[in-house]
Amino acid sequence: MDQKKVVIIGAGISGLVACKYCISKGLNPIVFESQSDIGGVWAKTIKTTRLQTFKGMYQFADFPWPSSVTQDFPTQNELLTYLRSYADHFDLLKHIQFGSNVKGIDYQGPSSWSNWNGIMKTVPNGKWKVTVESVQTHSTMVQEADFVILCVGRFKDVPNIPEFAPGTGPEVFRGKVVHSMDYAAMDDGKAEEFVKGKRVVVVGFQKQGLDIAMECSSVNGTEYPCTVVYRNDRWKVADFSPWGIPLTYLYFNRFSELMVHKPGEGLLLALLATILSPLRWGISKLVEAHVKRKLPLAKFNAVPERSFAKDLRSCLIAALPEDFFNRLETGSIILKKSPSFSFYNDGILIHGQTKPIEADIVILATGFKGTQKLKNVFTSQHFSELIAPSTDSRVPLYRECIHPRITQLAIIGFSESLSNLFTSEIRCRWLVELLEGNVKLPSVEEMDKDILNWGDYMKESSGEYYQRSCLMGLDIWYNDQLCKDMGWNPRRKNGFWADLFQPYGPMDYANP
């Protein structure tokens, strides 16, 4: 039988592990990457950006960090070097076509997972047509594929730009308005020159907004303070060991997951979660008390309304840059909380405040339209609507990998977790077992039911942010399902107590 063709779109972290594990099954994948380097969002980002996850949780199961990286939260350059070493070690670069922008994918043939037994053992129902444009020459080609793996991510390429009433948007502003994506794409020296001696307003208080504000503050000091405009306070952590207890022991072991109602749980687990709910509440309050003790949140009216646990399960927790509150104290960074703002000729107007903020530059650290980006990949309007009826919908994926009604296609790295690298890797291992025919899919109806259960859990745990499909707080429960599908023992620790109380990480899944 001819070797089946697998096309992978994107050479970020998910694309690299997808490529690696496809090769391990004897496949010869093609990876199309629009940029000139691997790394996805890490290929070009803000100079001061660091990994937000402890490196022991953010590493490949069969390729640990080198001993030369001594910091717990490596820099962007260290992470890129690590990814390049991984690509070199497993000889992945020869499979990647850089400067290849995928303009659209279109499926031709009957669409069904019925009787799926992997592309090795089943004649695929149809073919995907992948239209690729060369970034350099603008010429196009069409690549046929038996299976497509989308590794396009959600934090890149399609910026989320706030909407404004006529006459109140960026068009009336005489200064410059850029999205954080454009700022991050600048060379470090050009970025510094861009903000130097300028009155900068940063809109957004998540990780990228924090990093940009810190850079502007370092360049301009108190002479031209950077103003951060944001809507809601989110929990930021100065360290990951509240009261000397690592967060992984509080939230990322089996015992911690017993306190949470889980999708598909039985009566006993549901009863345990209810009984232990006061303990879950107490742990959240303990962490909140620690953060308030370490950081002057109340002084700057920055105490979040939602609980720490709620923000954690919504993937909204961020590590606070070192010295951030000192910058607030000295006045080189100014916080302005407001539900909305508008532009005028010389700056912005904050809702509820009479004094405008004069500005030369406004940087919108307002996130990305990840779902729209994913929808745009599909030529078919039908498939685009299946992915999500609207940009605010959760993408309905079985095992957070495949859509029950879009055959011969997987989406890796779109939902979030404690460690996106770790989660993408185990998903890719599940996926290649599916491609080989070793994972048996249930019926479409059963897949729909499982997706609905997870959707209900995410609505309950994350509220308005459920579309992020955050797995944080149930990482082990999720990984257990993948292990069972693959025929692996989900209990990866040595002994009952270790399995119950020790955190799980990538090295626990090094071997099947």
C-alpha cells in the first residue's frame, strides 16, 4: 500500500511534536510553516518574555531541558534554543517547508469517522486539498493529504481589536495605534526606539500587556510613564509556592482533582467532590491570602473579584514580572481600571473619568481571535460553521483533538492547560495511535455526548471564558482518558500514596 500523506500546518510546539510522532510511526509528514523559523508564538515575542510554567512541567517527555538552563522559568531565547535542539535531535527540519502560507483546506469525498481504523489499515474516504502560497514568490500549489493536523494555535495572527462607536475609534487619534502582535514582531532595538520618549498607553492587563508595560517603563522611567488600561483584575502570582507549598501540590495531583466535579464522573467521585468542596474553597483562600500578603493589591485597587481557583481553571493566572509593583510605587507605570474607553485626537478617554489621558502611542494587548483564525483555514463554509457557529463558541473537539463531523483531520494545541507543550505531546501520541488504528473511536453520538460533558464542565468552571477550553485543574483526569484509549496504565507513579499526592509531569509519561 502506498504511504499515506499527512500534512501538518504550523511548526510551533504542537507542529513539532506532531511531526516527530508521525515519523515514529513510519509516516513522512509535510509541515507547512508561514514563518522562516520554528517556534510559533515563541519565534518572535517581547524581549523580556519568560516561560510562565515551571520548566520541569514544560518539557518533552523524551528530551529534557539541558543542564545549562538553570532558571526555573527560562527566557524566550532559551526556549527557542531548546525547541531547535529538539528539532535537530529528531531530524524534523527536513520535513518543514518554511515560508509556506496555507490559504485554505478543502475536503473532497464522503465525510465520516465510521469504521475508521487508521490510515494504515483503512482506505481513507476522501482527500484534503491544501492550498499553499509561497511567501517569497506568491506562487500557489495544491497538496493532497490523507490526513491533516492543524497546529495553528490561538495566540497568533488574527488580533482581537476592540469595537468603537463611530467617531470614537483609532481613526480619530493623531498618534499611532498598534496591536501587541505588531509590537512583538519588532526587533528589540526597533521596539525600544518605537516607545522611547513617547507617552504610551497599553490596553490589557494579561501577560503580554504586563511585559510591554515593563519594557516601556524601563525605557522611559517616570518622565513618560506608561499607562495600563484594563477592565478586570486577574490573579497574578509573584511566586509559585504559596506558604512554601508548590502550586503543583495544591492543584495538580490526583487528590486535588478529587475536589472537583469532573465530566463523566460516577456517583462516588461526584460524592467525593461535594464532600471535599470546602477544602477546595479553603485552599483557594489560602493562596489568595498569600498573594495579598506578598503583593499590595489592595493599595492599588487590584484585588480580583473572582476566586483564585476560578481564574486558575480559566487559564487566566499570570506570573507577575519582577519589580512590577515598585514601578507602580515610583510612578513609571500607572494603572487605570475601566469597563471601556474611547479615542480622541490626543489620546484616550476613560469611561467614568473626566480627565483624558494624553498619548502618542496606544498598544492594544487585547488578545487574539483564535477561533476565527481556525475557522478561516477551511474553504468550506459548512466545516467553518462546524468548528464554531460564532467566534465566541467553544470549538467542540473529542478528546480536544478531533471533530466528530470533520473526518481525517485533527486540531492540536488549541485548548489550554497547565503546560501546553506537555498536553500537545500526549495528544500527538494519542493521535498517531489513532492513525495506526490502535485507538478505537466511539460513535458520533457518544463523541458528541463526551464533548457536551466537557463543555458543561468548562462553562461551570470558567464561566464567560469557557471557550478557551481550559483543562487546568483536570489535567490528570484528561490524560487518564487518553492513556486508557491507548491501552496504557494511567497510574504512572510508584505506589498508592505517590500516585495520589505527587504532581504529574511529562517524565511520568516518558514510557507507555
